Amino acid sequence: MTNKQDYIDHEGVVLSIDNEFIAVEILNKSACASCHAKSACSLGDVKTKIIEVENNFKDIYETGERVNVKLKKTLGYRALWISYVVPLLILLVLLVSLTSAGASEPVTGIAIIGGISLYYFIIWLLKDRLKREFIFMIEKLK
């Protein structure tokens, strides 16, 4: 039995269904998206994202149906590390080490951009492996 607290979930709408995947559009809201003053504030952002969920034919879904898309919290934390924490650490390590070694600011800046670019290029090369590890699940809304 899975615990609801073990998952990050978002409500979404089924866009399309094929033999391999079910495409679900989710609304990604910032913390202030529900604020009454959001129209006057440039900080509130609401974005739609399309998530592809493997079609396991366990349940029958229809286009336009409202569903719940789930991801294990541990995978959410891992995504946070991959996308934000590791690049920040690369930036800080290069900044401190090159500054301590006496490198000029332009050289340090270019090295930081190069280091982070190399990191994201490696992530891009590993995208198929990461896609297999980050598995979304779908369930009907009750």
C-alpha cells in the first residue's frame, strides 16, 4: 500500500492517448498564483506543462478527462539536486578556487559558464537514462 505523502501530485487533463504514452497537461502554479493581486504583480507565474505517462492499459482514460499525475517525492528531490543544487555547487567551487588561484574575473566567468555548460551537456547526453528513471504515474480522480 502506497502512502499519499510519498508522492508529489498534480491535477491535469488528458490531451492525447496512444499505444505508448498518455499526454497529460498539468498546470504548474507558483506559490502566489492564487493570490488576488497576481494581475498587478509580475512575480506570479502560471505555466502549463505536458507530461508523458507510460500507457500501461491498466485503466481506460479519455481525452479531456481530469486525472492526477504522481511522482515519488524522492525523485522530486533528486530532480531538484540535478537541476539546481549541483550546478550551484559547480559555480561556487569554480568561483572560489579560481579567485583564490588569482584568475582574472573574465577568465573566472568564462570558466564558470563553461563548467556549468559542460554539466548540462552531460545531463542532456543522459536524458534517455533519466527519462527511464523519472517515472510518472497516473490515476483517475475520485
